[in-house]
Amino acid sequence: MRIVFRRAVSVSAVAIALATALGACTPLQVVTHTVTQTETRVPAGQYKLDPHHTSVVFNIDHLKFSHFTMRFDRVAGEIDWKAGGLDTSQVEVTIDAASIDTNVPLLDKMVKGSDMLDVERNPQIRFVSTRFERTGEARGKLTGDLTIRGVTQPVTLDVTFNGYGNDPLTKADTLGFSATGQFSRSKFGLTTWYPAVGDEIHVIIQTEAARPPAG
């Protein structure tokens, strides 16, 4: 009888634990939302980049051993979304050059110095879009003027429009994008440490941009 009683208690405990776990999932239903890649459904307007959900990552060849990765921690910008969607919309992005983060404090200081980014005299990195070439549904090649250390060169990014929806947490109209690309650092006068450090910089971008709700 003791054995049967203990098993019964064990089964009941499992049932209670399962019910509690399912109950704990209930709040997730509150943040369920819909995201669409249909560009015509996106309201026209100014969408500001969300600094908390935007990442700009660079990686570059290091001694042929790896692609060393760094990121910028402070990014601001705005998307001017037009009724024509990706084809007619524009974007401007400003990166705080001093926010470079290589995960190596000494290297951060060297990259910020006069031999590389020279952030004291060139505090900002800027990208201003100039044209968009569609390559598929919700994707295409975005070309713009990239300015680093006072030098401006055209750079093209492969962009995917991840979608539009109402953010269930902020209630703001929100856009999401992914982008990748590459450019030659020497074209911007950044030749220090070459060829130990490669010339081609690969870029990976993830971003969200939001338009605050009315009122």
C-alpha cells in the first residue's frame, strides 16, 4: 500500500508541475503579433532606428587565421519610407566612430587613433542611400555613399526587408531589416597593418526602425 500511495503522490506532483508550466506560458500569448513583408501595407513616414535592436558588425581577415570581428555600439539613423516601398525609400545612418568595440581595450584605442579611424577629427561614420536595385520580393541591392575618416565612397549592401508590424511591446509601427556587404578599407585611406590585416571589410547589419504611435 505504501508503494502505491507514493506513486500516486508522484503522479499528482507531475500533473501540478505540468499545469503550472503551461500556465506560465500564458503571458507569451499577449505578445503574439503579425509581421508582413508586403511593402504596400507599410504606412509611409519617418522610422527611426532602434539603438537597442540595431547591430553593425565588421569582420576582417587576420593573418589568414580567422576573420576578426568588431562592432559599433552607438548607431543612429532614419528610414524615410515612401509609398513605393523599397524602390523609393531612403535611409541615413550615423555611427559614432568612437564606439568601436573589438573586445580588446588596447586594440580599441589603436583603431580609434590617428593611424586608423582618427575619431578625434572624424567622430562620425555616415551612410546615405542613393539608389535601390530590386533582386527579388522584399530584397535588393542598396547603394549609398559611405563616409569614413572624411573620405566618401559608394558601397552596396544586399538588403532583406524582414517585415513590418505593430510592436506588441511598444505599440509602435516597426520595420525590420538584415543587410550584408563588403568594401575595401584602403579606398578610405585605412591601410595600417596591411597585409597582416586584410583589406576587405565584411559588414553584417541587423536593425529595427520604429515610428512612434500617434499620441
